[in-house]
Amino acid sequence: MVLFRRLLGDVLRRHRQRQGRTLRDVAASARISLGYLSEIERGRKEASSELLASLCEALDVSLADVLREVSHDIAVLERGPLAPVGFVSTPDLAPTAFAARPVAVLPKVSAVLDPHNSQPGTVVAASRMPVVAA
């Protein structure tokens, strides 16, 4: 299960560290205790909307940007591990693991490298070369 407060803390920490600032500096700017900011960054405490606004102001970042980053992180975690495109080896390898996730298969390498030898109607999706019909 994904905890919002944990991801929010990660995003706030990333912003602070990108700016090269210490917990003490940001806590002082946001007018909260250093220990409480540390707990928020580690995802152990929930930040109220007022506190979050104060932290965003102290970090000079918009609340919308922070929430967008948290939303992106949640989406990445919920999506789970992705199977590399074209590398599904055999169907008897945990068929249920791949059932919910469509996997595209790449065209033959020869078709990508030599479009003049491709079959009529073959689309060479891996390149920007025009499709040549025989």
C-alpha cells in the first residue's frame, strides 16, 4: 500500500536537498520544529494543509508542483514493475503476471535495418524511415 505522507515527505526532502539546505534552515523558515520536519520527511507524521503551505513557501516551491510530483510518484508505484517490450520469453512464465499488461513485440531487426526488404504493408515502427511497399 502506498502512503501519501511517505511520498509527500520524499518530495519535500528532494526539494530541500536540491537547494542544498539543511533541516534546521527549512524548519526555521517554515516556523516548525526541526524534529517535526524530520518526521514529515520520513513519512511518520501527516502535514496539515497550513503546515504544507508553510513548507512550500519556505522551500520556494508551489503546492501544485509538490502535489504533482507526489501524484507522479504514486502513479509509478501503482503501475508496478513493467515487462521490457519484446522480451516475454515463454507463455508458461507466470501467465497471470503478464495478463493485465499488454506487451508489444518489436519487428524483426532485419526489417528495421533494411526497410527495402520488408514485406508489403510492414510498418517499421522503430525508425523514422518511410514504409516501403513492394
